[in-house]
Amino acid sequence: MKKAIFTIIILTTIISCKNQNNAKNIETTQQEKTPDLEIDSLSGKTLEYNYGDNMYVVNFKSEKELHWKCIKGDEKGKEAIETYLTLRLDNHTLFISWVENDGLGVSQVINLKNNTVKTFLKIDREIIPLTATIREL
């Protein structure tokens, strides 16, 4: 009787280990089919931000300098070169921030996998959240 119980415990352990390994193999195979974008920098990229009524083209000239231009909306034709800071949040998401000459603070979470940008504008003591779709030009 003890030998039968011992055999059942051994078989249960083997089956459990095999199931865990199969689950890991399936997860690895799925990750290989959909690899994450390994993005460390926006330098050299040009993105179009579409906020609906307003559109901007943003050229990331270097690791610290960008040029933006409004191509549709109330600010159409307005443009500037800004010094920005960046922080990588994960394989496809970056946080960037800068302060414009007029004191407007801009912070953005750029997700290149979902093609979205979440923008937070700081004007005096007010923060205005905006969402846009993005595409690489």
C-alpha cells in the first residue's frame, strides 16, 4: 500500500513538472511570435501626433533636441525647437518632458506599440490631459 501511494506521489510530481514546462514553452513561443519593440531612443524619428482638431509633426533631432510644428488647428504654422529629457518606461513606451519658452510645461507618455501619446500640458497651476494617435513618418 505504501509503495502504491509513493508511486502515485512520484507520478503526480512528474506530471505537474511536465505541465509547468509545457506552459513555459507555450509562453516562450508566443513571445517569439510577437517580439516587443526594443526602443531606447526617439532620436532620428519623426512622428505625427493627431489630436483630432490639432495635428503636429515632431522631429526628434537628437537625444535632447526636438522640433515640433503644428500642421492643423488653432496653432497652425507655429513651431519651435525644444530641449527635452526622456525616460524609457518599458520596451515600447517612453516618457518625455520639456518646458517651452513661454513657460508651458509639456510631459508625454509615448507608446510606440499602441501608437498613442498621452500629453499633459502644465499652464500655471492647471494640468490639461490630452490623447493623440501617432504615426511614424
